Amino acid sequence: MSTLTAVPLHGIWRVMPSPMLTEIFSRGGMQFQILDCEHGAYDYQTLLPDILACERYGCVPLVRVSGTDKVEVQRCLDLGARGIVFPQLATPEDFSRSAAMMDYAPAGSRGFNPFVRAGGYGFPSADAVARSRPWFMPIVETLAAVEAIDEIARLPRLDVVYVGVYDLSAQLGCPGRMDSPELLLAVEQVLSACRRAGKATSLMALSPAMAQDLAARGVQAIVHGVETHRLSQAVGDILQPMNRLTLPAGTTPLTQP
């Protein structure tokens, strides 16, 4: 009997609205993209084109909302977001209230409107039914949430826990130091609690070695950085060796206008 090998999902964080970039990442093999309304430039006008671009190539569009405003969450879901990423949650009650925003009554507090995009514009379809169960993907990025992670991980309406290492590092007094022992301990505390509760986890990896380490630790969804950072890296990779090029002696250099 053969055993299937489990593999992680791969995605990227997005802060710059662009359907063309969304298509490039989708066609390149990214399985999900997180469209950021907290730190990014996304709003209700720019979300829909990128959601459509994701769907065209089978990529899952997730939206990080700016907070816990029920109307904002509802509007993002109505546009067709297949999951909501919640920032800055602290207590188990914060997580429970946010989870309730994902589902229609009586299971949750999400308002029901069958005439929006998520409802198929009034045309019943299997796709509209699928959209009724989007991912609840809260970020654990506060020390209070880490301390309560065992209770949080046991919440029934919890699909993926994203570990926000940058905010956690700042709260721990080691901003940006990803190798800080205090941060590594907090991350392992979250991963262990989620493993015990049978809940999926997600983290960011900025190198193949980091991604391999996360996969070995059972992280099911790997975010391969933020697109602005990846683009700046690509430009640097192109230009760094080019800066050593010289023209033959006597060549008149071209100056910028």
C-alpha cells in the first residue's frame, strides 16, 4: 500500500495592488496570496481585480483586514475572499468574535446577502456554496495570544494559525531578530499547541533553507515573503554584477537626460 506524501502550500504576501503581478504569481505556481488591507495599499476598489486574477489561475485569494470591523470583514468576503487574515488579536474572546464574523447565522454573525459576488449575484451555484466556508486565518502576533495559545488552538472554527514573527519580535524587545531565543521559544510554543489541537499553521520563509525547516516542523502553509521585498531583491540580483561592467577605452559614456 502506497502512502501519499503531504506537501505544504506555497503563497506570497501582497501589499501592492496589481492584477498583472497577481497573474504572474498565480501562473508561477503560488497557491495562495494574502492581499493586505492593514499595511498594504489594498482597498475595496483594488481587491476585486486581484481576487479575480487569483481565481483565473486557481490561486486562493486571502485578505488581511485592517482590524476586527465586522463590516470590513463582511465586504471582503462578499467580494469573494476565500479567507480572512485577522491581525492583532490577543485574547481567546478576540479570536472567537473574529471567527464568528466568518459564518452566516446561526453559526456566526456574518450578514447574508445572496445578491453579492460571494452569493453568486442571486444565481445559485456550487461555487457560491463553497464560498460560504472561507478560511479563518488569525495571526498570533501578540504575547497575550501566545500565552493563551492552547485555548485558542482548541477553537473549533479555526482553519490556519499564522505566526506573526515580526510583531512578536518587537514585543519581545528583539525587533527583526529572527534568531532570538525568546522568539524561537514563542514560535515553538505556538506550533506545538497547534499540533496538539490538530490545527494547521503558517509562517514566512525568506530562503529555501527556512522553507525546508518549516516544512520539517509540520508547517502546512509557507509564505515566501512580501512581493515588494522579493522585487527589490530581484533588482539587486540583476544590477549587482552589472555594476562591475566597464566600456572599452575611448567609448563616450551615455549620460541620463
